[in-house]
Amino acid sequence: MTDQNPLGLKKIHHIEFYVGNAKQAEFYYRNAFGFSRVAYAGLETGHREMTSYVMSQNRIKFVLSTPMNENNYAAEHIRKHGDGVRDIAFLVEDADHAYNEAIKRGAESASEPSDQKDKHGSVRHAAVRTYGDTIHSFISYNTNNGHNYSGPFLPGFAEQDVEGDEVGVVLIDHIVGNVELGKMNHWCDYYRDVMGFERYITFDDKDISTEYSALMSIVMSDGGHNIKFPINEPAEGKGGKSQIQEYIDYYKSAGVQHVALLCKDVMFTVQKLQDNGVEFLRVPDTYYEELNDRVGPIDEDIDELKRLGILVDRDDEGYLLQIFTKPVEDRPTVFYEILQRKGCKGFGKGNFKALFVSIEEEQRRRGNL
């Protein structure tokens, strides 16, 4: 372990969502987002408390879980938050070390280290709490300690092979958390002190503001810049309700706002997603009239970008193309970003103003501005 990686984090193992109906959510992610179902846990596999579907596309894994009775903690989570992210799970070198080090550095325990076993072998699992009711699991397949797992996902899951038609997303680029007013620095310090992360980029309300609302954001990243967690808090607007505050009001706490999925060809991916019925935010057409002057030469046809609603931004190292879905739940909470990086390591700062205007138009339609 190093000072830059004190917990021995390797990568994001999976994201688990607690949802009201996992069977229907599985259908949505398979048919709208092109994920394949690769594993299942439920009554048929001996799980009496929870039904879970594992969805996979390239290096991305989502777990969709629904409680089987009203006394399950997951049922309370769903009553409070609606569908949302419960667990951002890490693959680590040693789950015991990651957990013990995190606790020593100030984290609060969610689950002490334990073995999870089935006929395919065993893994070691532990978890700590982060903002809201979100947790970070630590999962290790450490053969030196006798944990050697060869199953389809984790112990207790049975392999299932129901293929989706891939849309071209390949990995999780970043995961954004919304926290309460005044709590951004607290949680950024948490990722620094507990996880060994560093501040990667900072945005303030001068960067991210409109007539009605504003937010502040700090991007926390591991030393290798493989795991990036922007943390947002609302900032004072001119009497309007910040989109961050709208999220917190409906989610009933801090939580994951959106998951950014990286793709190799954003034009192809967005076309597929739109064909599958995924709804995206749209910026005013005037955005594209100024695009060439603002970002300079790009490979893509601007008329095609306009047709699809894709945004472009540039930094010193290149440019990126990005687009944001509308919320994928009934509550205006979790949504997705689809992006392609062409050298750019930023997060689309030049698009924030236009994007926020379109978000506020959606808020206005909901009566929440």
C-alpha cells in the first residue's frame, strides 16, 4: 500500500442499486442501455431476503436489487429514497486491510470483514459508510488468504446469460455525489483522509451558475486518476431552487446524482440509446451556432451533433463530447452522462451554463424551480 493508495483500491467492482422492482429494472437496463444479464440471486438460489440481477457491459457492472419483504433494510431505503445507488463497491487487494485502514482513518463501519462462500469458492467482504445512506464495499479475491473465487459474480449468484444489444459504453468514467449545503468540504476531506484521494479539479459558483441556481463542485480522484468522484453542493441562486437542492429534497438525503459512462463513439452510442427510447436533455439550438468559435476544429459534423443533442468542450489536452439523460426514475434524482474523451481530462466546464438552462427548464415543468 502507498500514501496515494492507503486502502489498496484497484477499481470499481460494481454499483448496486436498490430498486422497487428488479425484474422490471433489469428489462429496462437490458433493452434501453444494452446491458446483458450475467448473474442472478433470489429465491431459486436460496436468497430469501433479496432478489438481485447483475447487468454487465464491457467493464461496467450494475447490480439491481429488490427486497422480498417490508422488514428488509433495503425496503426502508427504497421508501425513503426511491430507486437509487446503495453501494459503490471497490475491488481491493485485501478487504481486511482496506476496512481496518479506513476505520483507523475515520470511516464509519457499515459491515465488518466476513467471508462469502459458495461452491465456486469464497471472497472477503467489508463495507464503510459515505455520504447519505451510500456505502463503499471492499471486495478481495486474495488467494494468499485462501480466497479464490471462480463463479459468475459473487458467492450466492447463479450464472445467467441473457444478452442485451450493446450500445458501446465501456467503463465508468466518474460517479457524482450530491451533498447538503455546507457539506462538500467535509466529504472531500473524507475522501482525502480516509481513501487517500486528492483534489483533481474545483468548480465554484462563478463557473457553474445561471440566473436561478448555482452549485459548487470538487472532483476527488485516486492517485492514478482511475476513480473519480465529483462532490456537488448547492450554492445560493437568485431565488430559484438549485438542481442539487431539488435532488436532495426528493432523495431525502445526500446520494449519487449521476453515473458517467465512457464510450468510444458517442455518436453511435447516443443514436442507439435514442432509438431504444432513452430520453436526453436538450440545449437550445443556438449552442451549436457558437460551437466552432468556442472549441475550435473537431472531427465530428456539427449538424449531426446538433441533431443528437451532444455537447462539446475543450481543455489544454483535447476535447470531450457529452450528453446527459433525463432522470431514469419517477423522482428527479439519478441520471446518466454519456461521454467520449478525445484527450480532454475535464468535465465539460464550458457546457455547464447551457446545460443548466436545460435542466432548469425541466425543473420548471416539474414545478420545482
